[in-house]
Amino acid sequence: MKITTSKRFISCIILSITLTFFSQNLFARKDNFSAASKVKVIVIDAGHGGEDGATRGLFSKEKDVALQVALKLGKAIEAKLPDVKVVYTRKTDVFVKLYDRIGIANREKADIFISIHCNSMPSNYKNRSAVRGTETLVSGFGRMGEQESALRENASILLEKDYKNNYEGFDPNDPESYIIFSLMKNTFREQSIKLASLLQDEYKKSGRISRGVKEQSLAVLAKAGMPAILTEIGFISSPEEERYINSDEGQDEIVSNILNAIITYKKQIES
């Protein structure tokens, strides 16, 4: 049943109070992060997985490409930054709930959370296969007309039987829910945007089309207790980019882009 305006207003007040207590922990975590100024733990999240794997191109699935890139990225970080601990939200083709993904990062006291995804245009979109490029998302609240990625990524919530309890009544099919969900903005917005911007710069250096850094209402990033980004490494709905993101050369370049952004970010905050 659709929540009425008055009920939604009350829900906003209740959620605001709840998040006030949650925010105190986030701000404490932020103070510790600023004081330490070290990147010691990085959590890598391969988007989707298991039954959450409908997005696909002509010959590959997003969940598989994301996992391949995530595993390669982890190895690259361990080789280049041996002092950094790498944690994965999944290493096989399994479904991990969105709140569990960021929960892993919070429990590990991660200093960076990176979620790997592939973009895709709707099947009825005109010139669908011609749309290409990379974009990196951070937790925020953009205008509803700019929430396409959020709507697609948040749809994974519907696979969770208890999703309304897990996400404080948030319904990814109800546009009004994004008003409430916006209250869960990432406390680490500034650092997240810095990391996302560095990554988009790296993509551009490799000749990739940059669709920029965007703030979206994303469940997987909403409760992050650290700088957190979700990067769309290319459009799996584009035959050209699907071949690229599946190739060893393409994946190696993407991993190099993400690694270089991490290294630059790490140097900046530790200097």
C-alpha cells in the first residue's frame, strides 16, 4: 500500500532521528579517518552475483565481468601496495545483499570501498548500442530525472525477502522513497567525490569517454563509514564496450585506471 504524504512525513522524522544516532558513529569514524590519514584497508565489491544477474550484453553478463575485474584489481593492489589489506564482498558467483556489502566494509573498518559495475541502457532506448563511456557514482541525492543508474542498481533490493526492514521501508519502485533515502547521504561525500574524480581522470587518460562523477541515491553506498564509490566501467549494452570490458587488455587497463586513482588518492591524504 502506498504511503500517504502525512505518513511519509512522519517516516522522514523517525528516520531522521534514527540516522542521527547512526551519524554519530559515522562522524566518529570520520574523525578517526582524518586523524589516521592512512589507507590500510580497501574493500572491493563485485556488483550483483548469483540470482542477481539479469543485466547482460550480447555474450556476457555484468555480474561475471564485475567479478573478473574485482579479482584482478585486488591482486594488483596487493602487488603494488603490500601494506594495504584487500577484502572482497564476494569472490564467486553468489548473491550478497546490498546492506551486507557495505556492512562488510564497515566491520572491516575499511578506508575505501569500491563497487565494480557495468552500465546498460534500457532495451527500448533509441540507439541503445551507441551509448558508451564510464561514470563513477557517489552517495547523494540527484534530481529524479538523473536517477537512472540508481533505479537500476537499487532494483537488486527486491531480491531480498525482508528488504523493507533492511532499508527502513525504502521501496526502489516508489520514487517518493528516494526523498527518505536521501537522508542516508554518505558522511564521506567530499572524500568520495575526490576519489571518484581521480578515477574519471584516469579513464580519460586512457581515451575512454567520461560521463563524469554523479551523486545518486544508492543503497550499496548509503551507510558507508568511509569514502565509497561505485564505478561503471563501461556499457555492456554497447557491442564495442562489451568486447573491451571482456578482453584481457581492456580489463587490465581498467584495473590500472582504478589502481592509479587509489595510489594518487592515498598519496594526497597521507602527505
